[in-house]
Amino acid sequence: MEDADVDRILSHPATVVGSDGLPNDPLPHPRLWGAFPRVLGHYARDRELFPLAVAINKMTGMSAERFGLTGRGFVREGYAADLVLFDANTIRDAASFTDPMQPAEGIAAVWVNGELSWQQRQRPACVPVGSCARRPAGGLTSPPFVSPRFQEFPWISSDLA
């Protein structure tokens, strides 16, 4: 995909950020470890494609709403405390095709459901592996992206694209 296409898609107001990296793959795609830090470091900070707050919302609140993950995606009372403490000046993806499981730089700690699950570039030995967040019965809250060529967003009127 051309950089201009990535820029256009990422900067679109309806675009959410996620990763389809497979954690059980013995040689995963680098995006498994680097998708989110790349958006924060490369696209938001270095390229200034959008503000940091927009990048964070694309990968938290907007994603949770799009996929119907109630009680997640926002820092609110009663919600799961899924938090990442990172340095906006240093966050950077470090994973590569030759070393795809390289932790990102600039992430100090991660909490999942309020439990510390990542610190100092590693998972603490005492932390059990979590489970996948499931959306409630009833499906997606908005239609899925279906354009194979990434040329349009079918649920948005053409005058906004």
C-alpha cells in the first residue's frame, strides 16, 4: 500500500486503529508488537498526521464503540481500567520482520482490568495472561469496513470522504 493511501485512510475521521497480528504465530508480523506505538510515534508525533489525542481515541474509545466493547475504551468510573503509561516523546515501534517480537520503546507500564501486566519492556512473572474482550450479543454497532481496495468507507456519505 502506498504511503499516501495509508495517510488518507488513517487520517479519515471514521478510521479506527487496531491490529490483526496473531499472538500464537511463532514468527508474527511486526504489527503485533508495533501497530499502536507506530501510530502514536510515527504518524501522530513525527509526521503530525493528526494530534496525539486523536490517535489515542482512534485506538481506544472509537474502537470500543465500533466493536461494541461496552465498559472499555474510556477512562470512566465502572469501566475496565485498561491503561498505558507512555512517553509521547519517545514511543516508537521497534519490531521488524527479522525481530518481530521486539517490544516498543517509550512504554513504561500497561494495566489490563486494573492489573499491572507490562513494565520495563516485559511482562512481570507474576502476571497471568488475560482473555479476549468479547462484544455483547447483537453484533457490531456500525457496519464493518468492506472495501477491498480501501477506496471508500461505505457507511459514510460520499461528501464526507
